[in-house]
Amino acid sequence: MSEAVCDIPEIAGLHDLAGRYDAILCDVWGVLIDGKKHFPQAAAALKTFRDRGGKVVLVTNASRPDAEVLGQLLGLGLPADAFDDLVSAGELTLAEMVARKGQAVYHLGPPRDNGLFDEAARRLGAPLRKVGPEAADYVVCTGLFEEKAEIPQDYDERLAALKARDLTMLCANPDIVVAIGDDVVYCAGALAERYAAMGGDVLMFGKPHAPIYDAARARLARLTGAPVPDSRIVAIGDGALTDLAGAGRAGLDCVFITDGVHGEELRPGGAGVDGAALARLIAVAGARPVALARAIFW
């Protein structure tokens, strides 16, 4: 490992540092689940942390409301006793949609995310006006229409048309890519990034941006009855541009999972951590983790 990162310890499990923290903000995809199944050892470790008095809030860039994400996680077998609460980028996007009552929205994303719009209508007590791009007042981007068959560049013409109308885009999932089983697919963040590069106005609600960390802190305060000091909160995640960068911007410590989305880069051939690759990711994130871990274990 290079000298620049050789002083970052690689822990064997959460027990190595759990006593330093009262709360964990834990990533979901790549850390607790892979989109097809949950990771039992990670769930067991979080349960042990909770059994010892700690609080766990899941923080996810999923583009769906909290309740829908919860149902998905439980459906994948994640035990309910592994966490206390969760906050999703979709939930925060939903709040902004409700605040835009009366405006027409264009949904840029797959039909499976329609639950976001159904929930907005339920909270508004009236149907949400979903329209085409030519009649919209704003855009909600939840991803690519055909994520396994398309790439972000396929959307440049469509994005240029949205920019020509100066429509604000609400990005419900800032992730650029996500692993679903063995597949890696592009997310809404990849389209939002291209839209912003065109000069388009983009509002981001998930990691690494401040709103989702503010919401997570509020959830912790509600659980404990008082704000938890940032020095007693640790974030856990596998994304350099989301989890590591977000924790750094929020002033939180971060345990960086090296077998996640950057696994092939960080551990080529399954070997030890490639110091040069880690240094590159740290530079891109603009933040250093307090520790590395292959996965979450107790």
C-alpha cells in the first residue's frame, strides 16, 4: 500500500472501533444487500451494535419512499432488528414533489419507480399531473428507462431538450452506478451529471449531498431524544463519490468497504488493497476514511 494511505487501518470487524461511536449511518446496496439477497453477517454485526446500545440508521440513495424501501429490504430477508430507522433519497425527493403542488412533472425513469408518484398523489390528496417533457414544469429522474440496454449518452438529445426549456431536475438517486447481483447498471445520478454538465439545474437529495445527512441526524435525534454529536457517529459505505465523499462533507468518520462497488479496482484478483487505487479514490472523494473493511462483520 502506498505511503499516502498506509496509515489507514483495515479492521477485522466493527468490534475494533464500535466503542468510539454511539450511532452508525449505514449504506444499503453493496453493504447490506446486493439487490437480490441480504448479507447475513452484516445484519448480525449491526444487531450486535444495537444490542450494545448503539443506534443504526440506514442511509440509501434508493429512489423510492422510505416505506417502499423498507418493504424491499424485509423482502430480501434483512432482519428488522438490524436497524432502527432508514432514510432514502426517494423520501426526500418526495417531500420536494409535494412542495411543488400544482406543478406538472415529467418522469424520467423506469415504470417500477411509479410508487414515488403514487405516494406523492396520496400525500397531496389529488392526482399528480404526470406529463411529457414538452408540458412539464419540472423533471423527476429516477434512472434509465432500460438500464440493462442503455447508457447515459443515449439520453443526450432528450436531456438537451429539457435544458432548452430550463426545467429543474430532481435527482431521486445520485448514484452513478450500482451493482445488482453480478450486474453493474447506471443510475439516475449518471443522467443528472450529464444534465448538469449541459448547464441544467439539478437538485440532489441523496449522498453525498447535505439533505440526506441532515435527515439522518434528525432521525437519530428522534431515536435518542437528543442530537448525537458528529464525533460519535460513523458512516459505513462502499462508494467513494457517495459514502466517503458524503461523510467527509458532513464532518463524519467513515469506514470504507473495499469489497463493494470499487472491489475490482481496490482488490484486483481478490488480493490485498491496491494502495494506488485507494489513493485515487480518496483524492476523488476529497475525504479519508478512518478505517477500511472488506465487509461488515462484528
